[in-house]
Amino acid sequence: MALIKINGRSRFFDTDKIEITQVSNGRWKVTYDRSDFLVIGGVHSGGAANEWFCHHPLFYGDAWLPCRSMVEAIRLGVQY
């Protein structure tokens, strides 16, 4: 289990190592022990606070999966 602090709250993720780096406004690259994926969304990307998308080409192909928060998008990408 990895512990990451997002928006002032600590969250556990089902992986050994995870790293979240901001690529640009509203875009983050999530790297963990199996692969990496993109998380896009929030107010800084031009959408609403609860509009987030997870893009994990290894598991989901070209699909951008909608989520309600950044934590949900990260959990969706790390679950495999």
C-alpha cells in the first residue's frame, strides 16, 4: 500500500510505489509500479470541479473514463 497526500488528505492506494507529477494545468501523470497513465480534469483544465478523466492506454485503450474526483481517477487506473 502506498500513502499519498491529495488536497490535504492522506489516501491509500493498492500499489507499492506511486508518483504523481503535474504535466500542465489540469493534467497529471501518474506513475506506479506496473505502468503509467494520465489524469485530466478539475477547474484548472476548464471543466467543473467534479469532471475528471482517466486515460490508461494499456488497460482501457483509447478510452477516457469519466470520474468524479482525482482520487477516483487514480484508483481506477491503479486497480489493475
